[in-house]
Amino acid sequence: MSNVIRVKPTQDGTYTVYRGESVLVSGLTRLQAERYEASLAAQANAPALLGA
């Protein structure tokens, strides 16, 4: 499950988006982090939607 995408708050009040153990982006507001997470999930599902 190394491709699990998650959003975690940091001590400075911002949010970080992770894929597995890797940091993808940090320093975001909660809304930005959730939108980024959603866009990654949509990209991951795109091949399945296209029948690939």
C-alpha cells in the first residue's frame, strides 16, 4: 500500500500531502491539500475510466 495518499496537519498549522512515505507537497492550507489529494485520486482513476 505504498500508493496510499493522505493529508496530515503539521505543527505550524499547514498541511502536508503524502504518497506512502514520500512527501508530495507541504505548506498548504487544508482546502488546498484536500483539493490536491482529490486531483491525485482522479488522475489515478482516469485509466480505469478510459477502459485501459
